[in-house]
Amino acid sequence: MHDPFGKLVSLVGGAALVAVFGTFGIDAWRDYRAFDDTPTRSTLLDAVEASASGRRWVSVEGAAFRCAQLVLNVEGGAAFLPASAVDGSTVVARFDRPIQCDAVIARPLTGIIEPMTLERAADLRAAGLALADGPRLRTLNVCASCGKSNARLGVILCSFFVLVGLLLYPLRRVYQSLRGRGAAAVLAAIHAPPQQAAQANRVVRIWGGATLVVGAAAFAVGEGWVAYGVVPLRWICVAAVVLGGWTAAFPAAYRRLAARAKGR
């Protein structure tokens, strides 16, 4: 089937997947190479110096974080807690949720330390946190799930989506070929002569069973999805399940009805 628009979509979509997930994958690979198997136990100054060459996975101990300067409700409810290293550098611990400061600083903080972006520094200053321009600024992204294993998972997932992007156009060609063959086989089964009824019924039954399975799977994961901006996806899935089940159970009746609808 000649479909230049579909070809363009698959080529552009594949290139976008490769570009986006390739970039994320490179970052994840760098983290995987840089991180140790466990977070590096560091003082605040050690963590600042280690992050001068890139992101590092650290567990900061003995840092004097200033609860009086805790900043909340920045970046969608995140909490920011500053501390100063002995050389004057400032590290701001970022939490993705509101925190009880005294309870949090009673133990080492584990996360990813990296240079603070200019945008984040500007947002924190606007929220009332005093950040000098001179000292080195760092963000410590506190998290329980980050680290080497998370970076490894990122590499795997990004590699998968890059592969999907590379194969998107060939997979589209294969899908079109299989769909064309399937449609031709069903059409031939509908118009099959009586002596080929058994084989024709098998083809229709297979098509009906596939429709039923796809409809049921889409129903299971399609809650809240809307097709064409109007029709709930689950309504379509129910129709597919009913049609597929009826076709698989009564292939001869489907063939007669389809043949009559096609004007035979």
C-alpha cells in the first residue's frame, strides 16, 4: 500500500526516538561509568570537588545543612536545603517532596551531586535563598533509587528505544505486508467456493481470535484513553471483543454476512 504520509511519520518518528533516547542513553552511560557500586562516602567538600568533573553518586556525612533556610514549593513542590563547604562552596540538597528538616539531616544524605544550573540558581534566589555568585554551586539530588543500578537500567531502556527508532520504518513495512496478506486471506476466505469451506472457516476463525485477543488486551490497558478525541477506547475494545468472539465462534455465518455485504 502506497502511503507517503505514513512513511514520513515512521521516518521522522524513528529519527526522533533515536535522537531523544540516544541523548538520554549517553548520559546514563556516563553515569554508569562514573558511579561506584555503592555511593561514595564523602564530606561536603569532597563531594564538591568530585563533582567538578561530572555527576557523582555520593553519601554526604557531617554536613551542616541550614534548616532555617529551607525553601519549599519550588519546582512543583520540591524542597531545597542549603549547606556550605569549608572553601565557601554552596551545596543545595534537593528533595522531590516536602521534608521534616531535623529528621532528614540526622543521617547522611545520599544522592547525585552535580553543578547547579543557572536556571535553578535563579529560581532559588527568587524564592528567597541567598546564593553568592562567586562560590561554586552544586545541587545534591537526594533520592533512594538513583545510583549505578538505576543508570544501568537507563542504558538498557534507552538502547531499546533507540533500536525501536532504527527499526521503526522496516517494522512498518513488515506490518503493512502482514496486514495486506491477512486482508487478502480473509477476503479470499469470504468468497471461497463451497469445496474450500473448511479451510476458509479456519482463516476466518484465526482472524476473529486475533481480533478478540487484541481487543481484550487493549481493554485491559485502555482506561481513560479516547480515540479521535471523542470515543472512549474501551468502547472500541468491547466492539472488537464481541466481533472477534462472534467471528471465531461462527466463521461460516460471518462469511455469509460479509459476502452479502460486499454485494455478492
